[in-house]
Amino acid sequence: MIEARHLRVLRTVARTGSFSAAARELGCTQPAVSQQMRALERTVGTLLLVRTGRETRLTEAGEALVRHAAGILASLTAAEEEVAAIAGLRAGRVRLVSFPSASATLVPGAFAALRAEHPGVRMSLVEAQPPSSVEMLREGECEIALAYRYPDPAAGAGSGAPEAGQEPGQEGEEWGKDGLVARPLLTDRLVGLVPRDHRLADAERVELAELAGESWIAGCPRCRRQLVRICGRAGFTPRIDFATDDYPAAVGLVGAGLGVAVLSEMALEPVRPRGVRTVRIGPEVRREVVALTLPDLARVPVVAAVLDRLSAAARR
């Protein structure tokens, strides 16, 4: 019988490329990794790994087993969590992957409420942008992923249909069709940021085309792609002189008069903007923020509890 611990070690070896690197990541010795891999090969009756110099590569059988390992381990995680939660949420854990602006706005209130009601539940948070966070969910590295997408206006709000030239897995995800459960949380509007003394600082609404000649400050890679996309629909390509994943840094750059930016209202909520003005942009752009999980995990009480508290935090 294949053991889950052996599958976890095999995935780590496949990802890191060597027994020594896998041992460092797993916090054990290289001989221990070798021993577990030999045990797994005896169980399946065939060679799974071939060592070539300092590197280790998978055989065809090894590649097949690694492909199945993610689903097997995710199912095992769901089983472990459900069993731990039978005692009425006195035990269990939930691992959440979130993008930064949700980490600062939705997660603190949701986790604080859960801890107050169920102090025995263990919670953890790491940050990643979609689609990386969605892949972590599929790989069994978390129970819930917070993600967002920009609906295609041409296909109707919330359709999730990809835009022309858009690759699958970008802004047009159709999470339900990918076997994920999506809990809608909120719709987050994008707004413009200009320096306080900017010529359009007092405008009630600014068309993107009016900012065509400006120096731009952009956010994460996915946000930069969206900025280029919406500016392209407005008839120009933005000149991005500054790019940062840090929202306070982006606000600071705008406040210093170094350019303009488009950020989400959620990203601005925890920031104290100095020297900037927030303006409505036209055409209006909104993104859909959702909590994602797997169908089996959605039935686990602790996961359902976190989803409920995320929804409550979004309503607030």
C-alpha cells in the first residue's frame, strides 16, 4: 500500500530536483529521503527516480505517480480535516492563501472572529497572487484561496469569459468548470490616483484617455496586465515607469508627483494616502473577489466556518 508520507517526499524530490534539496526542505537527512524513496519503489514494483550526477529525474512511472499524488494528498487532507472537526471545531486547522489587499482587509476580521469562537482551531496565512494561489489550492497546499478576476465587459458582468487574446488561467477563469467551489465575497472597484496638485485632482470623473501621456505606477504583474488591457481599450499604451507589489509604495510614488496609478479600493483601504487624490475612472472597471476551495473541503466544518466569516468581513 502506498503511504501518503512517501508521496509527499516524492513530490518534494520532483520539485527540488535532488535528494539533498528535498531533505533540506523537509527538515530531515538525505539518507532518510533515499530510504523512503526505496520503500516507495518496492511498494509499486518499479523504478521511480533516476539519479544523474547531482540531479534526480523522474522515470515515466514516477511522472505518472506525481501527477496523481496531488489529488490523493488533497483527498487525504480533506479526510484529516473532517475527522478533526467532528468534535465540534475543538480541533482542526485551516490554511489560507490570499492576495495582499485581501490579507489586509478581509482576513484579519475573519480570523479574529473564528479564533474568538473556536480557539482550538489553528489558522495560517501565506500570500500569493492568482493564479499561483489557485494552483496551491489544487496541489493540496491550502484549504482556501482568496482570488480575484476581471470580468470581460463584452461578455457581460461576472461572466468570466476570456477576452480576445487572453490565455486560459488569466483574468477569464471559470472556476466552477475547473472543479472548484467559489464563494463570491465582493465586487471591488478600481479607482485612479493622481498627485494632489495634478490638473485633474478635483475632477469628479476622469476618463483613462485623459491620462494617456502620464507616467504610470503599476502594481503586481497581473495588475500590470490589467492596466495595459484597460488602457488599450481606451486607445493608448501606458508608459509604466515604476512597478511595485507594495501598495503603500505605489501611493507614496503618486504622492511624490512621480506619476499616476489605478488601484482597487480594497488595496487603498488600509493605506493612509498622503499627497494624493482619488478619482473615479471611466470606463468603470471592477474585479470580482471570491474565496475558492475544493468540493470535498467545502463540507469540512472549519473550512465552511472560515468561508462564512470571510463573507461577513466582506459585508462589513
